[in-house]
Amino acid sequence: MVFFKIQSQLKLLRNNRSKQSSTNQKTSKYQTHSNGLKKNLSKNLIDLLTILLIIRILLQKKILNQIVLITTLNINQLVNQQFFLHKLILSSFQLTNFFFLLLTQSNQNFTSFKAFESKLKGD
């Protein structure tokens, strides 16, 4: 798509250049040396501007690609961090559940021991 834009810009510049040369030939058959230099300078200037336009478009495309790449990497990093946090929260819930079961078991063992101890004292 970028190259189509570049091609269209080049076609426009070439058409403008050919129109200028045809009008110059119609107005005067003989050009002086200074007019020839001016014409060459204008052609060189148009070529230089064309090259600068191409470089600018390519740099913009490269910069946009880099921005997209950096954004994608940042999004992936955030997704990985979110996944890690989710696993950490899940692990903390599992650990809390384990300690709760351990506490419940120890409480049952304690009440069983107290009941056994009272039976021994009662006998």
C-alpha cells in the first residue's frame, strides 16, 4: 500500500515534469545555458524531494511497525503478569484452605484427646 502511494506520487511528478518540458519547448525553441541549468536544477530538486518522500514514508512505516511490536510485547507482558497473579491468588486460596483443614483436624484431635482423657479420669 505504501509503494502504491509512492508510485502515484512519482507518476504525478513525472507528468508535471513532462508538462513543464513541453510548455518550455513551445515557448522558446532555443534555451540559453542558464535556462538549461535552471531546468536541470529543478529536475534534480524534484528527484531529491521524491527520494526524501520515499524515505519519510519508509521511516514512518518502520516506526509504526516498531510501535505495534512494542505495544504487542507490552500486552503480552501484562497478560503474563495477570496470569501469574491469578495463579498466585489461587495458590494462596489453596494454602488458606490447607491451613483451615489442618486447624479443623487438630481441633478434632484435641477434642478427641480431651474426651479420651475425661474417660480415663472418670474410670
